Amino acid sequence: MNQRTPIRLDGNSLAGPLADLFAIDPTTAWRICPGCRALSSVAELHVYGPQPGFTGRCPHCQQLALRIVQQPGRLWLQLGTDQGAFRFTLPPSAGTAHERHTG
């Protein structure tokens, strides 16, 4: 038999694929809404914010697609309606996107 047994790795093994993912323009990403099954890009989401963060909703049924909350040195990302969020530590020179665009 020539089957490979999956190797269990830790989350650090995702560094390369995630770096590739976040190096591109995220507004071009497509999603299928679990609520209405409509296909839309991130750019087409209806976004509300910016305080206390940005909330992106399906343009067809308004189901939650994502939330982004920025704090000094951190960015929180929640995808979909399930509980839990990812916390990213920003480099000291990065600031927030709002600070970079408004100077």
C-alpha cells in the first residue's frame, strides 16, 4: 500500500501559506455565503464601521461574513458567525490601516 499517514504539525507550519495569502489584495477573495449561498467578493461586502471595528456582511442576505477590530499593536479577525477570533500582533512601525491612510 502506498498511502501516506498525515503528519500532525503545529500552527507554525501555516506561516508560509498564510504569508502568501495575506501578501495579496484580500478584497479580491471570493466567498460563498453559508446563509444564502450567494457568491461574492470581499470588495462587494456591505461594510459597517469603523468603530469599534469593521463588520462585513453578505450583500445579498446581510449574514455576518467577517469582523476586524484594530487596537494599538493588534488586529482581531473573526471569520463568519462562529465564536472565536484570531489576534495578530502588528509590527511596531505598521500602525493601523486607518492611521496609514489618514496620516
